[in-house]
Amino acid sequence: MEFEEYELEALKTRQPNADLLYVLGKIPVEGGEAFQHLLKATYHGKPLDTDAIIDELGDVLWYLTNAASMLGVSLEAVAKLNIDKLRQRHGETYNPAHYAPGKTRTAVELAGLVGK
């Protein structure tokens, strides 16, 4: 399935009163539900339920699609903009120098910024 086809189908199922606050707010909720399956496998000895994770990722995609639509942009445009940003950051492949020491702040440094 291509992005455009998915968008057309996904948008048919959006409630008329859904707004941007709701759909953006649900993205981390659904992502957290996907993460919960990994936590249960890692810390509670449950088998990793990859089907459930994939199901939750589908929900993330649905909310992302609706948010993009509400902002007047397609998933294809979002994907292209993201790849453009990554190319600027890394070049054609992952660039570990982008994350080299000195480019990030420590937790102590960040704590000093609180309240300023």
C-alpha cells in the first residue's frame, strides 16, 4: 500500500469532531502502548508480542496521518522533509560525529537551565 492510498482510507475513519490537539496527543499514547510490550518482555519475562507492537505502530501511523492532514501536508511530504533533514544532519549514511561529545549537554548542564 502506498502512502496516498493509506491516507485516503485512514481519513475516512476520523471522527468529525477530532482536532489537532487530540490526534497529536494520541501519538505518544499509542507509542507508549507499543513500548509497553517491550517492557513486559524485558522486565516481566513475557514473550515479545511483535504482532501487538505492529498493531500499535499502525495506530501511531493513523494518528500521524490525521495530524499531517489537519496541517495540510501529505505523509509523502512529511517523509521527504524528514529524509532531507536527516541528509543535512548525517549525509548519505549515519554520521556518528553528529553526536560527538561537545555537541550535547549533560544532565547537570541542563538542570542549570531550569528556571532561567
